[in-house]
Amino acid sequence: MRTLRIGEREVGPEQLCLVIAEAGVNHNGSLEMALRLVDAAAEAGADVVKFQTFKAERVVSRRAAKADYQKTGDSDSQTMLEMLKRLELSDDDFRSIADHARRRGIIFMSKGHREDIDFLVELGVPALKIDSAAVVYYSLLRKAAGQGLPVILSTGGSKLGEVEKALDILAEHGDPPVALLHCTTAYPAPPDQINLRAMLTLRTAFGLPVGFSDHSEGIDIPIAAVALGASIVEKHFTLDRTLPGPDHKASLEPQELRRMVDGIRSVEQALGDPRKRPTELESRNMQLMRRSLVAERDIAAGERLQADMVAFKRPGSGLGEDFLDLVVGRVAARPIAAGDPITWECVGGFAGE
């Protein structure tokens, strides 16, 4: 399987999950809030903090209506164009954010549109993120493919054939390393609409690293995605879920983001490797918990061992029960106290030998 390198991180099977904290537009158009989001992501232990770079007029027309989840109280009267204008950050803002992320030791990324790709490359992003809606945005795919950077492609709302066509375009125009993110494009996405197993279908169909871009509430489902094999998890977060704006309600607050990261790292440790064998701790415990042959009463040296003189009890430091027939009829090589494990060292030959 072809893996990706995002900054210093190798991304793919057998690697730690790349956790992307999606700040998105939860800065509400404020540079100061954007910098605080970088801080929160770094302090939560995320690997990447990701924003959205756009100029509203390039993205939507004046006739574009807001989605239901974007309708929040007094702002319901705004058009999508007006809403996005309020959420724009300047190029200089993004330069400040990228610099701040570097100082905080967290990878900076941002989702951009075709016209933003050159600027994002200038900022030094280590990969290009393409959102679910852009799976059929072929000019963006062609532009992204030629930058010499890995591509992370979300697939929400897509059929398998649409994903295949997008991958073909990427391969034809630069063949960058690609990771696919399963996603449900609903905000928030209810559990019965998540279909995590589709992530495995993407991996089987295309032989690429896969992950999960999550819009569900809480942290259970992204952690489950890691247990299922996600190499990347992307999750929206905010400084305060009660803030006005389209994405805050379906986002984690900083302490929840920290718990999600901790949960992912715990699951990664628990996954271990495919070999079925006792662990070091189990081996020690099994000596205490398993049973073995022990003397039921005091046995004198030279005494012939009978079945009623032997019991099967803890600890497991003696011979196993399957050796009982080989022990009965032999003589004790030395005195064996009641309760002592029976080992080959304390068992001699058969009587008369």
C-alpha cells in the first residue's frame, strides 16, 4: 500500500493515526480567535490544525442558499455569500496562523479551492486537503495533483465510481500519494448515517490509506474508526460550542478534543499486533491463575504416587493435568509437602525400576 508523508509523520497502516483538528471557520473571521484555536489544538495533542482558505465570491453565487445546519438565529437572514464573507481571513492572517502553528509545534493545513492552491503551497502546507464536495471539482483535482504534495481526499456524499474517477484524474495529472477519508456530509451526522464499514470498502477497492472525517456528535465514533483501521481522523473543534456560526454546534470543545486524542492513542496501544500469544503480564499472572498437579498430602521420599495423593490446584508452577497418567505409579524422588507443586524434579522412576 502506498503511504503518505505529512510533515515528519508517515501515514498509513501500522502507523499512528494522524489526528487533524479541524478549526475550519470556527474563528468567526477573527485572527485572534484563529490563533487561540491553534493553541487549543496543540494543547490537545492533535497532529494537525486545519483551516479553510477561501474568497467568498469565488465559492458561491449570490443566489446560493444556506444549508439548514448553517441557519443560526439572527444570521438566518444572511445569504450563504454574506455568511462566508463574514468568515473570511486575509492572506496575511493565514501567514500569521501558519507561523504560529510552527512555533507551537503543530502542522498547519488548510482546505482551499483551485484559486487558493498556489497560496497554500507558498504557505508551506505539507499536503493538500480536498473536501467532499470537490470530488467532482475536476479542475481543482488537476491543479492539486501537480503540486508535488500528498492529497487527502474526503468522499462524503460520493459513490464509489465518483471516487474512482477523482483518483484517475489525480493519477493522470501528477500521481500524488493519496489518502481517502470516509465522511458523512451531515452536520451533525446521526450514528445510523455514519456507515463506518464503508471506510474499509474504500481501502479494499483502491488499496490506499483510509481515514474518517467525522461530523458526528461526541468522540465515540472517531475512536471506533481508529479501532477499525483509520490512518487519519479529522474532527471539527471550537473554543465554545455556543458561539454564533455555522459549525460550532457540531464541534468539540478543547477538553473534548483532548479526550478524543487520548482515546485514539489508548486504542492504538490496545490494537497491538496480530500475533496471539501471552503478554509479559499475562505470563506472570498465568503462573498464579492456572492450575497444576500438587501433592494432596505429605508424600515421603520413595513412596509410590497414587491418584488420590495428587490434586489439580493453583498455582500453575507444577506439571499440567495432562501429565497425571505419567506421574501415577512413579515414586517420589524426595519428600513432597502437602500443597507443593509436583515437578519432574520431585518425581523419580516407576516402582521396581
